[in-house]
Amino acid sequence: MPYVNVRVTRDGVTVEQKRRVVEEITRTLVDVLGKRPEHIHVIIDEVEPENWGFAGVLTTDYRRAQE
């Protein structure tokens, strides 16, 4: 039972994009590992940008600096 957890910031990701991510991850696990689609679980966690940090800064601060 493969379990894949995808975390993205919650800003601008559409349902269609999430649907595609789930489909493509599932397809990859079927093609590469020979897993059955009905045994694959893909979870998408959406995190507020101000709750995601990298390189020592919050995503919101990083994006502001890039503008």
C-alpha cells in the first residue's frame, strides 16, 4: 500500500491541478513499481505560505523580496 504525501503552499493550486498530480503519481507507481492503483494513496496537504519557511525565511517574506 504505497502512501505518498505531497505538501504545497495554499495559493493558487486548483482542483484540476491536484487531480492531475494524483493521477500522475499513481501512474508512476503503477509503471515503475507495478503497484495496483486501488492500493495507492496520495494525500495533498496545503499549507499557508506564512507557515512554510526555507533558507531561513518564511515563504511570504521570500516572495515579497522577489517582487
